Amino acid sequence: MHWLEAYWYRLAPLHLVLWPLSLVFGALASFRRLLYRTGLFASVRLRVPVIVVGSINVGGTGKTPSVIWLVSWLRDHGFNPAVITRGYGGTSHEPRAVTADSDPAIVGDEAVLLARRCKCPVWVGNSRVAAAQALLAAHSPCDVLISDDGLQHYALKRDIELVVLDGERGCGNGMLLPAGPLREPIRRLADVDALIINGGAVFPAETLSSRVPVFDMRLDGRTFYALRAPHQDVGPDHFSESNVRAVAAIGNPQRFFNRLHDLGIKFTARAFPDHHAFTPADCAFDAQTVVIMTEKDAVKCERLSREHDSWWAFRVNAAMDPALGDFILQRLGKS
């Protein structure tokens, strides 16, 4: 459905055609949530607090960097965090542990990146409940669980809901799937515990509830590492005389391209659908071309880069409002 994304962030006649389907989607989503809220569908409470980092949007908003930041924050404050995720883009359905060298084709690209960056237990599974229960059975020291992109998975009870919004794209045209990018109506934001705005808000502030605290975040980074030598870091000046091709298969590739431009790198851009499984044909560049990609794409392209010394990944971190950490500690009773 990625071809629809061009229409989701602007008004177009296609919305009128898809609007009736959006009404059906919204009715089904609201009814499903009601079934969980009334107890007609069961929700499972775990032995540890659950923090959901999710979004009402389809596509990338900055959830994965937010999870990485949250794991680090919790660990620095005495917790033993762990992460569950769906493993989108992978073929695995049953609960499975993810390691730094797991195959992204099986467990998903984001799961491998989380395992590498978080350095804590990471499990995937179609069922968040089953993945969480398997993780906790295997890792008894875990005392707080983070669900990556699990906002709509109501079978798992949660203690804190954090929603990440792309400050540049906001909620798009404000419509539900398939006419727009929303999985739930904008009013859902009034029920969450906190909002994280990635990159500063340019959409109307009145779309946000005044009752929900808002925290700013930005993606920060100036270093690149070689796919064949991950410990080899360089700065943007390294590419000043190079013929650079920038590739990205993420939810908002333009944010990545804009960042490279801000760093003064001249390049030719090529975007792929989110979670795209790269093939040799996708990266058939001549020997003089330098390739720069995101970290998420790098975990899938390592097997393709074995004969290339000029493939690099851009390392980013979430620069988060420290007040969010204090807010979470307070909600967990550790302030």
C-alpha cells in the first residue's frame, strides 16, 4: 500500500473514493477497542510494568530510536528492561529471541537493530502477549517491558502509553486507512500518557489534547560506519569528494535525505518502500560509487556488502527531552 503514501499527506480526489472504506475501517477499529475495554476480549496483565511506544500513523515516526533511548534511560536508573516487537518484514511468527547476528529476513530489520543497539533481551512474535510471556520466562531479572509499536495490540495490558509523532508530517490528511495514514482517529491521542514529537511540530497544535504532556525529540548524528568494519567511524567530510548514492527503505526517507543534505553531503537519492528486502540488483552500483544508508537498512545489506568497502551506515540517536525520563520514573513509582 506504499503507493498511497503520496496521497496521505495532501488532499486529493482519491480521498473521496477511499473515504467510505475509511469509515468502515474506523468503525471496526473502534468496535475492537471497545471489546477490549469492556472485557469481552481478554487483555493479559504481566508481572512487570509494560511501556508501549507506538503511533497512530502507518510508517516511520521515530519509534525505534525512542525505544533505544528508553532502554538506555531505564538501565541507567537501575532497571533491567527488555523489548518485544512484532518483527515486521520477517518470516517468523512464533515467539523468538533476537540477537545481534539474527537474520533480518527471519526476525525483521528493526528487531535486529534493537538487539544491537539496546543490548538487552529482544523477542519477536505476531502475538505480543506470547512474545512477552516467553521473554519473561527466559529472563527472570527483567523488571520492565517495552513494547515497540504495540499501541493497537490491546490484548496486552499496558501501564504507560507513549505515542511518537513525526513533527514534519504530523497526522497527514487526518484520515484513517486507506484514505489516510491513521490506524486510529486523532482523538485517540487524548487517551495516551504522553506524546513525543520528533523534529518539532509543524502541524496545528489544536489537534493535540492539552491534557496530555508533550515532549520534544530530535534525531541527532554526525558519524557514519562502514558496513564491513562497524567500528570504523568517519564524519561527513569523508564524502566530500565522493560520488555518493543515498538509499533508504524507511517510513520517511525524506527525513534521512534532508539530514545528509544538512551535513553538506552531495548525493543522488533513491527511496524504497519501508522494510524493503534489498536484492543485489537494488545495489548494483559501480566501484567508484559510495553508498550511504540508514542503520535499519544496513542490517539487511551487510550480506550484499561483503565485496564493497564503500558502503556506509548513518548512525543516529534520539536526543530526548530529559523531562520525559523523569515523567516515566514517576509513573513507575521510582521518582
